[in-house]
Amino acid sequence: MTDPQSLVRQFHKAMGLHHIDDPAPDDDKTADRRYALIREEAYEVGYELLERGGRTAIAHELADLAYVVYGTAEEYGIDLGPVIEEIHRANMSKLDDQGQPIKDERGKVLKGPNYTKPDVAAVLERSDRMRKEYRDFERRAAQANAAFEAKVNEAARTQDLSMFNAACDSLREFVNRERCDGCGSLGCCCHEGE
Ligand SMILES: [Mg+2]
């Protein structure tokens, strides 16, 4: 499945709403609008739970709630997936040395000796940097593509096979240069700063 935030981003772009690459102003108007959406959907989840609305209605309202939560992340320029991973990492560090949960008498999970707090600031900094790197890559790729097309058209016009080969070579060099050392994807900088 496509990650949920990508779907919500698609919606925001299609509807002319703010999104991760064009965040909303951090003002009262944005905060009030996003909070109203979350409050409304959270209320609807609560209603279906308490009124025993059934799995279909609960699933529907949970998805509505997740949608506006991801939409809020979009409007605030936040890539929420890595933040959730960091929260998960911190939560899993609550296990004790034997890999067992520590609970109080009411069953609430407590923090064990290995617990480390989530570092949300560091995660945001990294995801912001990776997104900027990707945008820079997109610009370089568009330039490389335009240069390739110009050379190929010129080669076709002049029937110059060596010019065509040179155009292919330079595009191949671009791809090799841009390939991520970490994961092998183009335009990814996941290996940097680690
Ligand atoms: Mg709803």
C-alpha cells in the first residue's frame, strides 16, 4: 500500500490545499482549522465506539481521523512516518533486559532501565534535509534530461552517431553519480550524515 501521507498529499495538492512542500502559515487560522477537523473526526470515532457502531463504522471514522491527522502533518511540513518510527523505537525501549514489559498494578506499561526518549527534533531535521536533497536532485535530473534531449535531437539532425553515443554516456554518468551509496535509489541521501 502507498503510505497514507502520500495519499493525503495527493488530496491536498488536487484540492489546492497546503502540503509538505508548501506548508501553511503557522498562525491561529491554520491551527484553528486543523484542530477543528481533528476534533470533529475524533468525536465521530468516539461516537461509533460508544454507540457500538460496529467495525465498518469504526473503521470509517478511524480512517477519517487518520486522514485529517496526516493532513495536519502535511500543512505543517512534517513527514510523519519517520516520527512515528522514532516514537515506536522509544516505546519498544521500555522492555526490560529480558525483553519483558514492566507494568504497574493497573496494567500500564512503565519505562524500563533501557528506555530512551524519542528525539523528534533530530528526526525532523533529517527528514527535512532528505526532502531538500531530493528536490535538489529533481532539479539536476531535469537539467540532465534537457541536456540529453538537446544532444539527441542535434545528433538526429546532423546524423552524428558519436554525438548520440556521447549523450547516452553523459546520461549514464549522471545516473551513476546520483545513485545513493546506501540504498541504490536515485536522488536518495539516506546514507548521508550517518
Ligand atoms: Mg468522519
